Amino acid sequence: MNVFVIVTDSMRKDAIGIYGSNVKTPNIDSLGKDGIIFTNAFSEGLPTLPTRTTWWTGRYTFPVRGWQPFEPSDLLLAEVLWDKGYTSCLVSDTYHMHKPVYNCGRGFDTV
């Protein structure tokens, strides 16, 4: 079994076809039809990278973490998946996600 984490920045529900938009997004729609879609999800905060930190660790970022890189003691979602035998891939359009200093790809098989 595989887990793909597809992260986009500033994408709203009304920009994706599977949620009823007129925008043509056939590939995303196909993923949603065969997988899981969120109908009631909210961001922990802003901006992009601190919000991703929350997503990966399950912990609030502000006012404690902000733009700090992951620490060795942080247990990340990708690491939990790896421990359970999942293969995971991170695909991101956000530049900061690929900077080595932030360790955002830690635990993923493919970044």
C-alpha cells in the first residue's frame, strides 16, 4: 500500500472539481473518488511552513515553533507510516519544503 501526500499552497475548495467547482481538475478528482476527501478541515494557522509543521507532527506551531526546523525528537507522520510498512511520497509546490534545513522530507521514501 502507498501513501501520497500532495501539498499545495493556497488552494481553496472552490478550485477543485470534486467539490462541485466548474474548474477542470480530472486527476485530483480521480484521486478523490478512489481515496479520501476532506469535507470539514481547517488550517491550524498561517503561513505555509508552520502550518505544515503542525500537519506532520500533530502539534501546534505558534507561538512555540513557527519557522523552526524539525528537531530529532519530533515524531513525524511519514515516520509513523514508514514504521507501519507504508511507502510514502511527498510532492510539493512550496519551495521551503525542499530546503534541507527544514527536514520536511524526513521519513518519506520519495521527495
